[in-house]
Amino acid sequence: MTPVGATDPGSSTPTGPAHSDLVRAARGLPVSRTPVWFMRQAGRSLPEYRALRAGTAMLEACQDPDLVTEITLQPVRRHGVDAAILFSDIVLPLVVSGVDIEIKPGIGPVVAQPVRTVADVDALPPLEPQRLAFLETAVRRLVAELGPTPLIGFAGAPFTLATYLIEGGPSKEHARTKAFMYAEPQAWTRLLDRLAVSAATFLRAQVDAGASVVQLFDSWAGVLSAADYAERVLPHSRAVFDGLGDRDVPRIHFGVGTGELLALIGDAGADVVGVDWRVPLDEAARRVGPQRSLQGNLDPAVLLADRATVDREVRRVVEQGRAARGHVFNLGHGVLPDTDPGVLSHVVELVHELSGR
């Protein structure tokens, strides 16, 4: 295996994750072909994942370096994607801190004691870096196994984590969250400040162990108006990225339903703005501007359609992505559980074929 940052024998071309097409696209540099990876590529759509995780709870698996390593590598082996993303969960930093959260099948994260008062905010335990030894072990193993393929580290953004804490679990309206945000502005700021510190701690551990890229998931930011996002959320997302200090890794920022927030999401400190399927990439490039790359944005449901439809939509996304400073091909959200793994592998091959020099 070629060591990270080394060059191939007889070649002056640098290799290693820092010189991968993913990192170059994120920085707006020329690439040999459009890099591809899929949100939720490691997980429930793969039979080998279901077999490996049988009998092991999600949050338990996320804290087992052996399982994290193998599950993260599975889609890289099967699909030939251009990046691995760490197998984890956005609520994991809270769980490691000591917050009582259970991921219930068919429901999602459920918080035993939701945050509803100022006292609840102040009672949240901090994330101590020494609790992340399992994470650092997994990342180091993955970097060694992946060689020149970059590993993406990730964390949940403060707003999205706040929604789970306040609602007590998944929500469609996020009414309690927004009511708390409006009625308790000081407590809201303290809560998101704490969550930003936790997310930055979680990301730093991954980068320091060898992750080449990070992604901040603000899954539910799309429920906010642009004004509320700019005033009450953006500063805290920026604090997460600022918490990386001078660590020179590209930063991806993604949310669902964030078409009206794309420019603001970039302003939070992203090198790459993730786009869901609702906004075409050429229009997203106009909204974001030429200073940032884009990631996305095939509708995950397209992968359940016939092959001709898949091919047509992949071609459209690749073509529209040419309007951006750089383009990382992805879905507009995560891989759906019923997706045929063979279709994902086909999409990788097609994107590479369409974009290769």
C-alpha cells in the first residue's frame, strides 16, 4: 500500500488522500474525474452490513472500533466509491458525554429526559476528549486500510442535535424546538454553544487521527427561515468549523430542504455546500457563488427506478454540476434501505465514465 502523501514509484504525481479527487474537487482544483460517494453508503442497504450488525445495537456498534472499521470499509470495497465516511451517528457525541439516548428501530434517536428548561441546558454533560479513544482507534485503522482513499469524518450540527434534545426524538414540525428558540433566547444560545463545542471536539478527534475531510450534518435546518437561521443558528455552525483551528481539511456542510439557505450554509465556513435534490446544481451554484464547491444531488428515490431513468438522472446531475467551482457527486440525502447495491455500483461507474478525461 502506498503511504499517505507518498508518490507512486517512477512518478512525480503526488498520491494519498490529500491529493485525491475528492479533496481536489472540494478545493476547486482540477480532477481526473468527478469523485463519488453516498451519504449512508455504509449501512442498511448492504446485506453484509445487516449480517455483521445482527444482534448489536446501533450505538453499541458505533463505539466498537472493529465494527466501525469493517462497516466503513464495506461500501468502498463493493462500490469503488472515492471516499469512505466514518460509520457513526450524529447523536453519538451526546451519548458518549452521558446523555441517555436510545436509537429505537423504526423511530430514531429517543432522549430519555428532553431539554425543556434553562436548568436542563446547564445539566448537559460536556464531551471529554479522553472518552473518544475508541473513535481515534477506528479512524487510525481506517486510514491505514484505505491508503490513498480519503476518510470523511462527520458530526451533527448544533441545531439538528438541539432538535433531538428538545423534542425528545424525531419530529416533523420541530415546534417545541422553535418555541424554545424564540422564548428562551439566552438558554438557546447556551445550548447551541455547548453543542458546537461538542461537535468541534468530535471532529478534531477524527481529523487528528487521520480523517482527510469533514462533513457537518444539519439535517433539519431546512425548517428555519433564512432570517432565523442567520441570526440563531449560523454563528454556532461557524463555531464548529472554527473549532478545527488550522487543521487543513476541506469542510462540507449539508442540510435537507435548505434551498433558501444555501448561501448562508456556505458562510458558516464550508468549502463544499451539500445540496439536496430540490434545487438543480446549476441553480445552486448561482446561489452559493464561485467561491465554494457543491456536493450532490441525485434524488435517492431515483435509484429505485428503472436503469434508463437512473442513467438519465445521473447524466443530468453530472452536467449541471459542471457549473460549480468543483463537484462531488452524491445523493440529495441518504441511501434508502431498499436500494439495490448493484445500482449504487453502477452509478459510481457511470459518473466516472461521464467525467473521466
